[in-house]
Amino acid sequence: MTLDEAIKHAEEVARKEQEKGFDLNTHYNCETEYGKKCYKCAAEHRQLAEWLKDYKRLLGAIEDIKAEIDKLKGINSAYYIAIEDVKEVIDKYISGNEPEDQ
């Protein structure tokens, strides 16, 4: 599943659960236990979709930063070495090898 597919799925589940929470045919609403569960599930999936969108934006920003770092090659070797250290840290976190919280 791609990130875009995950976002779309979370939004779709949120929409369907919201609709299930109040259905004119079954008369469920947010006052019933079933309705409350539907609304809670919808809210959780909307939140998940927002987090996934934030994550997608952050990944885009990271790629932009890495591209800018690559443009600096050869301008100033000492400056570039420091920037390369930043790039290594970014790559480490993206790969999932970030250090544990202390």
C-alpha cells in the first residue's frame, strides 16, 4: 500500500463510519452505543489521515533538503562536510535506525 492509498483508505473508513453512526434506515445515532463507536472510529481515522498527510509533507521536505545539500557540493568543502553530516542524520532517521529515546 502506498502512502497516498493509505490516506485515501483512512478517509474512506472515516466517511463510512460517520455514515454508520447516523443511518435513517437503522436509526443509529451518536446517542446509542453503536453510534458512539462509529463516531469514535470515524474521528480516529480522520486523525490518522491527517497524520499521514503530515508525514507525506515531511518526507517531501526532507527530499528537498537533501537535494539542496547535493547542490552545495564543491562550493566550500568545510561547509559541505558539515552539511553532509546533517544528511547522514536524516538518512539514519529515515532508514529507521534512529537512536532510542533516552
